[in-house]
Amino acid sequence: MSVETDCICNAGSTGPDGSCDECVAGKYKIASGDAACTNCSAGQYSTVVGAVSEWQCQPCTAGAYCTSGSDKMQACGASAGRYCPLGSTASEGTPCPAGFYCTGGSNDKQACGAGKYSAGGASECSQCESGPDSKSCMDSVQKEERSEDIAVSSNSNGNTCGKETAQVIYCMMLYMFYNM
């Protein structure tokens, strides 16, 4: 004699024929039924057992990375000139943006200070040249003009980047924008 059951697994659990197990940490299931649990997306993790929503998957913090289905964050292994921003998916991280320097490992990007600049992928910032004909910061600005992370300022002697009035105004506007 066979017995029929009307048992189905609730959200947050899965299994055949009503034999249900909770979704393991790093996975979730929204609907009832016997469908498999879904992995948290790469760049996210969850410590919740029996998660019922993708919202229970949290982004990995800066300095860490998470692969698909992660139940914990892993330390970033980025080399100098790279870092792991919020939501990173791989140990090697991403290149450091212009206007910042990155020392690698689990360290976050750091903005270049006043009088310094960097191109993308830098592990340290360079000093702006001083004097009325200085163009080192302006040249960096022109190369990375579209970068939203660029940081340019006047140098320690009070000289701004570039000799031409338009360049000075442009450089000062960037300095004010990124230091507000």
C-alpha cells in the first residue's frame, strides 16, 4: 500500500517528497516546493541557515571578496596597485583608480594627499612638480579626465597644476569637487 503526502518544503528549505532540509548558509530559497536553494551572488555572502530571501545575502566589505554561494568573506590577496572594493568577487581585486594609491592585501584604496597625484594602478602617489611651469598634475588630469575617482590639488608650495589660466581653474575646480 502506498501513502500519498501533501508535504512540500517551505521557503528557506528544500528536498524531495516533503523530506526537507534548510538551505545552508550562503544559499536561499524564496518559494515553497522542491526546487533547489539558490546561491548568493558572487560578491555577497550569508551566514543565515534557512534564508528565504536574496536580501539575506550581504555584500562583502572592502578588503574582502566572496565567490558565489559564500557563507563567509575571504581576505583579499591583492598585490600592490590593486584592492578589493565593496562586493569584490576575486582575491586579486581590481586596479587602483587614478588619484589613489593601493598597497595591496586587505587594505582599502587611499586618496593621494595635497600636492600629489597618481595614475590608475598605482601603489604610491607622485609629488606634483613645483614652479610656475609645472604640469605634472595637469598631465595626469588630462590622461584620466573621465575618471570619477581622480583627486588633484595644489602642491605644498601653493602652486596649482599647470601654467595656463584655464588649466589652473580646471585643476582648482577638481580640487574643490573632490575635497568637499
